[in-house]
Amino acid sequence: MQFEITKDFIEEVAQLIATKDSTQLVELLKDLHPADIAEVLDDLSFDEAVFVMRLLDSETTSDILEELEDDTRARVLEQLTPKEIAQEIDELETDAAADIIAELPDERKDRVIAHLDDKEHAKDIVDLMRYDEDSAGGLMGKELVSVNENFTVKHCVREMRRQAQEIGEVYIVYVVDDEEVLKGRLSLKSLLTANANTAVKDIYKGDIISVKTTDHADEVAQIMQKYDLFVVPVVDQLGHLVGNITIDDVVDYIKDEADKDYQMAAGLTEDVVADDSIFELVKGRFPWLALGLFGSIISVNIISGFGSAMTNYKELFFFTPLIAAVAGNVGVQSSAIMVQGLANNLIKGSMWHRLFKELSISLLNGSILVMIVVVFSHLFGLGWLFSLSIAISLLTVIIIASLIGTFIPLILNRIGIDPALATGPFITTSNDIFGLFIFFYLSKLILGF
């Protein structure tokens, strides 16, 4: 059952810290999961969090470090010496250890690695740090159990026991050849039912799915989702087994990417949270606000260019919010669907097929909306010619906005830019500008002002 962290519990912890009652505080926290303790520390002041960290044993604090929010962890690590950090790192699995060391300033990284007691562990961490963080190599850990295909079952079990002593969880047993090339996997059933002298190569299963170190993390997530994998082995370009990726690492990556995409769609250029400094929040928000202002200035210039409409058809200006809103909404809807499809590798078929499909959707939606607007304008006595002007302009705006929302993400994705950029103010602003220009230009052609 999940432990519920209440306000009363936080206050009790804070009170024990204030009275320096270390014994009672350790007793209160000893049965909590490290993730729950990390959540408690995030709700305490920085000095209170450091006090708690110094009370707990190294194995527990290392797990807590892994679970802390990035900003809190960075501040805690600033208070520790390189030797103290190394003691915590020694308790962590290689993937988590590499991630934490990568967050340190450059001058501290080497000093921390030099203080690691387990030199093999240190070698594995350094090896992981050379991979891009968004690649399979950047996600993987080195902790795994592998056996040679030429081992007998008896030898295999003895080797598994030896390797398992250094690993927290054994998810799968991999089979490799003499060159450490991945050959397959070994099931528990095969081990239990085979004769002790049977060779591993006679009972292992070769139907194993793997990823390469250079594969992007998005590809890893798609493969694990498609084949319902909770762990996937990682091989180098020559097929050598170099690590594996567990489902918790992929879930963390997906969550981080979803947070980034959500913030980008909301018009935030930086990865910011509510507790960041005023400067960081301003830096994250201002660029898109400036883009919106720039777009509005262009829109004002477009409207001013059709000043004669103010004299002859001033009713047109009452429809500008409608045109801008519809253009922005249609564009965001189209781009959101495209970004989701690209993220999940669901965009299939030719560009012409995509074009025809979007035109069909736009025409259907646009026709319904146009009929509503025509009825509305006629009821208010605006005249059939005026209603026709609004109808044609609105339908054209909807089609153009849909196409922009569809193809901008595709273009961004093709040139290597995150297509999520297209779901935010970028699409809204561009469609506002195009929408207003098309609206007034077509109205001018039809009404003759």
C-alpha cells in the first residue's frame, strides 16, 4: 500500500529536526521507501533536508539521492565532499550513478570518480557517461547476468550465483558466445528441467529482441511498448552485449519528455517548475511572449492595410476575433495530432494521402462551421453578400490553418527539430497572421472596398 505523506507528517518531521531528536526521527523514517523519504525532503527546507540525509545510512541516502528533484539533489550534493558523494555513488546502480555524476560541475566529476572504491564500478560509470543521454547507451545499466553458450547447466548455475551477488535484481539471463556477442536468453524452466551436464547452447532461446547503443530513446520506448518488454538488452555495433534497459528507466524518460512537450506546447522555452527563481521563470516564458507580441504587431499592420473596410464594412472587424480563434484552434488541433503520431511512429503513407485526408477533414469541419456563421450573420441582418464573404474567408482560413498545423510538425521533424514546438504559440501566432490576412483580402475581393 502506498504511504500517504500528509501535512501533519511533514510537520512532525520538522519538529523532530528542530528539537534534534535524531533517534525518534530515524525511527519514524526507517520503514519508508526511499522515494517517500525523498518526497518528504522536497517539502522541507534545504537545511532540514541536509540534516535528515546526514542521519541515514549510506545505502538509504544513495537511493534517496536518486529520487530527489533535480534542484534539491544539486543543492544537497554541493554540501558534500567528493569523497562523500563517491560513498553514495558506490551504492547505486551504474545507470543512476552515471546520471548523478553527469549533473556535477566538470571539476568535481573527476574527483568523485577518483574516490570510488569499486574500480570496476567506476569503469562502468565512465563508460556510460560517454553516451548521449537520449540514446539507448545513455539509458542502460551495466548490471546483468550473462552466461557462455558453451557452459553446462551446472557451470551456468554456479556462474549465475556469482554474478547475482553484485546485482540488486535479476530480470533475465543472457547467453553470449566466446566473443561476448549476444545469442539469446535462458529461461528458468529450461534450467530447472535440463540435465546438469546439458550445454547451454542446446536449451537457450534465440528469439531475443535487442537495441543498439546508438538507438534513440524514443525507439527503445516504442520497441518495449510494442513487444511488452520489461527489460531489453543493449548491444554495440558488433553485437556485443554491453548492458540492458529496464522499464523504470524508460518510464522516467517518457515522463521527462512528456513534461518537456507540455511546457513547449504551453509556450515555455526552458524546463522550468513553479519553485524555480523569478529569473529562470522569466527566461522560460519571455521568448514566446515576445513572439506573440511580434505576431500581434504584424496582425495590427495587416488590419491597418485594409483601413477602407472600417468606412464601408465596419462589421468585418467584429469577426476578427472569430477568425483568429478558429484559425488558432484548427492549427493547434492538427499539429497536436501530428506530433502525437510522430512520437508514436503512427504516421504512415505518402504525403499526398496525408494532404487529401487533411483537406477532407478541413472541408467537413469548415462546412459545418460556415453554415453556423452564415445563419448567425443573416439573423443579424448583415446581408447575403456579406455572409458569403465571411463564409468563403472562414472556410479558406480553416483549410490553410489545418495544412499549416499538419505540415509544420512534419517539416520540423525532418530537419531534426522537436515537432512539439509546433503545438504551442508558434502555430497559434502564425495562423492568426495568415488567418487575418486571408480574411480581409478575400473580403475585399468579394465586397469590393
